[in-house]
Amino acid sequence: MGQMFRLCTDCGADQLFEQDHGQPGSCPDSADGDCPEWSCTECGSALLASIVPRRAEAGILPGIRGWVA
């Protein structure tokens, strides 16, 4: 289980965050095993870390009102 201190927006202070999966590299939700899911040990708030956003390609989100490709 990994641990790190980060700002918890729900608590409003730096808190200890932990990963819920038992061992590093054992995340079932990630192809490479590096889990982006962390939770605050004080309040339980979720944090996704190490997510690299990417731009959506035109045509992927045509049903969203106001979407301009």
C-alpha cells in the first residue's frame, strides 16, 4: 500500500493519502498496474493522481451540447 501527503480539498489541509490495493503494481483498474486512486486517511476523500489528460478527437463527443470540434 502506497502512502503520500497531499492537499485534501475536503479537509482543507495536507493529509496522508493511501492506495487501497495491497501491493504496488496490483491495481486491477490500470493496464500497467500503477493505480491512480488515492484516498484521504482523515476523511476518505478520493484523489486521482498521475492522470494525464488528453484532447478528445473530433466526433467522439458530438452529443454534448455546446461541443465545438
